[in-house]
Amino acid sequence: MTAVIFHNPKCGTSRNALALLRERGVEPTVVEYLKTGWDRATLERLATRTGVGLAGLLRRKEADAQALLDSGADDETILAAAIARRS
């Protein structure tokens, strides 16, 4: 099995998911998206494959993400914000 995890080492859920994969014998390709950033094609592909749409990819615990959701931001606005964001 091959797997890719878009990982945030500061996030407990992300750390737990990575640990679970490794416990199950899966060594995923780890992409630390806060370092590498996002590109449009990857975000669109993830939104489609997961079935949650671009808004569903947002970390709702983050104030910036919640502000986008509260404002009713469209997909273009969400894409622009995600691509521009770097930690």
C-alpha cells in the first residue's frame, strides 16, 4: 500500500494518523504542507477525491479558516487563501 499524508506536526490528529499508519506497517510519503505550501491542482484534487469540497479541507479550529467559512467565501477565495498561507 502506498499513502501520502499531508502532515502538520503541531496537530495532534495529524500526529496520531501518522503514528497509526506506521503501526500498521505503512510508511507514507509525508508532506509537511506548512513548509511546502499548497498548489491549486493539489487542493482541487484533494477536495474532489475526499468529496468534502474546498471548504471541507479547512481546519475549522484556525481563526482564519473559520472567518472564511463565516463569510461564505467561494472556492476561488478559499484557494487563494490556502495558497497564500505559510506558517
